[in-house]
Amino acid sequence: MILQALKEYYDRKAADPESQIAPPGFEWKEIPFVLVLNHEGSPVSLNPTYEGAGKAKRAKRYLVPQAVKKTSGIASNLLWDNPEYALGVPLKGKPERVVEQHSAFRERVDSLGQIADPGLAAVRRFLAVSDKTSILEPLGDSWKQLLDEGGNLSFQLAGEAGLIVERQSVRNAIQSISSADSDGKGICLVTGATDVAERLHTAIKGVWGAQSSGANIVSFNLDAFRSFGKDQGANAPIGKSAAFAYTTALNHLLGKDSSQRMQVGDASTIFWSEKQTKFEQQIVDFFGEPPKEDPDRNVRAVESLFKSVRTGAPLTEEEKARFYVLGLSPNASRIAIRFWIVDTVRGMSEKICQHFTDTRIAHGPRDKDTLSLFRLLVSTATQGKADNIPPNLAGDTMRAVLEGLPYPQTLLQAAIRRIRAEHEVTYPRAALIKACINRSTRKNNLTEERELTVSLEESNTNIGYRLGRLFATLEKIQAEANPGINATIRDRFYGAASGTPVTVFANLMRLKNHHLAKLDSVGRRVSFEKLIGQIMAEISDFPPHLSLADQGRFAIGYYHQTQDFYTKKTDKSE
């Protein structure tokens, strides 16, 4: 199903002339150097193609023949490769091997046959020169840079803009060679059509944490993985056309410039739909970090999503289209499927809206109404570092959001653990805890429990929620009685108050009398006493322990009450 959906995506993009997706037998590749030849095959110049500066510095991308699968053996690319293959210049101190590599490169060029193309003729004349170093050294600094970097290069005919490999006659010859193989035909598992089974599938690049040279979804390299004596790709026969389509589509979606991918923990997550939709371009804006030049992009995207879902209009053809989400994570030389989700555009939209509804909670005036998934997850990590987000937690959370499942229990544990360690109930942590508790309550049909609200709910009688409100009130009294105090009761007693209330609350209640006595305003003192009385009305005794869920409600009660203290009366009435 995954490979079929990817092939369908490739076919859709290939039918769009503006998509710039590679045609069969080709791929888009960064070529750092271009050697310009005249019609006689003599070098004219060696041009670096780098663009940008600093971290944004990248070589220009060209449409070249698809790269071969390189292992410890010798295998050359066609009309492009590193200096050892393309020029026969030793870079790593193995001149005998370089001779074989350059010979393989020339054989690939000769395999194109005697086509009448001046560009290809110039390359062949150049390759026939035995001592290429002597005619390339005069090219100066660019030649030294090529030797230092060892980057890939290709060829260009003087006076023309594109590469020789991009000339139409050369492309036709390449495509005719790639389609000439007819040995080993069978039924393709992806299309069901008769095709030559691909022996080695193209490596998938762009998966965070995987090998930089790429990794595979489909591969067999040990006897234990083979059945009935079948070798490599014959164990799962996928036709050459289907293998090219799914690998090209996957590399396209995982590319650096792709707007349909995002990183969720160790899971490189990509999105696409069976038809062209706006949703597949917008979904990253719902979860990803907004760019610095447009910090409100996420908020606008979520607002637009809510409006489209709440209209109640009949489903459009776009909303009926199937939508796919694929999460990939590294696993040695292979790629593991972390999650695979299929839904309609409308169904996915509703689930994402539910996520933002569940995480909605009162916050300060400078905070954004919506939080990216990264901000939510990093709030549970040690020192607030993304590297400390547990890999499974990120993937499981994304899956819960997109499938409408309860959030993982480990997410609630992580948020509560971070609060107990840092003694701070932040906006993202409160949003996560509220969402975890409400979704669990809803999915498990816990009618005896009520869902947590966006802001303070005075009628909520849950013991954890009430104790959280009480703790926030006691801290507020202490802060007003001792202006500028460095550490409040939250810094000393939050962990015990939220886990084992009976051990600290009796002492805190006696201590608050001392703090109330220090308040100059009688009206303020009476106001606090009334608030404590209202909170304590539903508390018969301090419990010895609170469950994990009630510890979460304690945090929300504390957060709600604290937000209420700093909300102006006019704002409350509104």
C-alpha cells in the first residue's frame, strides 16, 4: 500500500510539467563543478556551481542519469561522477584502482553508441586524452578546489547553458538503454503488470539519522532474508518502473526544499494526497515551527483550518481525496516505518482541529493561541533541548494526533516529571496535560470525571484540581506578603504537594495565617480568606497520594488559578 501510494504520487507529479520531478532513468543531483569543453574536447574552464553562503551554500542541481548503487566494487555513473571516475585523477593514493574506475566511466559513455551529438563527441575526445592532469592544471584555483573537495563534476559544451547530459539526443539514448533490458521479467508486486524486477533499489536520502549515502526500505543482503534461493530484489519483485517511481517520489518528498516534510523526534514525516490539494502544502504549517520572518503563519493556518471544518457544507471532491502520512526512522542501513496513516483530507482536518481544541488553554497576552508540536514536545525534555525528546514519544504523539487516539501515557508522565523537576507549570506543559487528560477521559468514557476547561472552573470538585488551586492561592498570599521574595513555596514544596498532599498542606495552611497577617490591606486579606474557604468547601481531608491523572489535574488547577490572578477584571467579564 505504501509503495503503491508513492507510485501514484510520482505519476501525478510526472503528469505536471511544472513539478520538476525527474523522468524515468534520471534524478536531480547537486553537481558542484562543471567542466566546459570546446568542440575539439579541450578544456575551456572549470566552473564551481555553488550558490548562497554559510549554511545556505549549496551546489546547483542538474537533471542527470540516475546514480548507480555503489558498494566496495567499481561502478560508474553516466557522464557525471567524482574526479577519480570522470577524470582518472587519484585523490586517495590508489592509482591502480583509479585506472579501473576511469575505464568504467569511459565504458558507460561508450554504451550510448555512436549518436550524432557534438557534445557527446567532445566528451569522448576529452576522455581519449591520456594525461588529463597536464591540460587541467592551467585552470587555476577551481582545479585545486576540485582536488581538495573531490566533488562530483559533469561536462558542458562551450557556448551552451545546460550540461551535455541534458541535450535531447543524449537523453533519448539514455532512456533507450534503460528500457532495453528484458531479462528476468515477472509480475510487479506494486502494479501487477509484467516488468523486469529491480535487483537493487535506489537509496532513500533525507531521513534524519540514517546514513548520509542513503538507506533502503526494500533490500536483502543476507541468506537469512532470502527465500527459495532468490537473490536480492527477486525476494520481493518490484518492477523497474515502479521501483524508480516510488524511490523518486520518496526522495522528492524528503528533499531539503520539500514543503511536505517535517521532523518529529527521530521520525522524518512526509505528507501527500492522491490528488493535488492545498491541504498537503499547509499541513506542515499546522505543526512545524513558523519562520522568523513570518511568526504568525501557524496561527493563520490553524484559523483557516477551523473555518473550513466548521462550515458544515457538503464534502468537496478535494475533501474526499485520500491523504497519506508516512513516518520514517533510521535503522542501520535500512529505514524503519514508524507509522503509516491513511485518511481523507476532511477526516485528517477534523482530527487536527481536535488536537488544537484539546491543547487550547488560557495563556498570557504575549503567548500565541496555538503551539507547534515541536514546542509542546520540547517542553517535556530535559533542559528544553530537542535532542532530549525521547524518540518514541515524538512519533507516538504524532500518530495519536493524526489518528485521533489518546495521547501516549508517557507524554503525560514526561510533562509532570518536568514540572516536578523544574517547579514550573508553563503554558506548553499545561496545554499538553489538559489535552492528555481530556482525550483519555473522552476515549475511555469516564463519566465520573469531567473534562478540563480552557480557563478557571470554580465548580470543578476534583481533589487534584482543587488542591492545585489551593496551592496557587497559598503561593500568591506568600508573594504579596513578602514582595521580591526569591523562592516561594512552589520551589520547595510543589513535588510533595502534587504527589503526597497530606505531608505538606497542613503545614502550608498554618503558614498562610502568618502571611495573611503581614498584608496591609484588610480587604485583600478578606478576599484571600473567602477564596480559600470556597476552595476548601469541597476538600474534606488531604489525601495521602494523588494518581498520575490527578497530579495532572493538580498542575492544571494551579495553572488556571495563577492565570486568573493575573487576569484583569475587565478581561474576566469579557
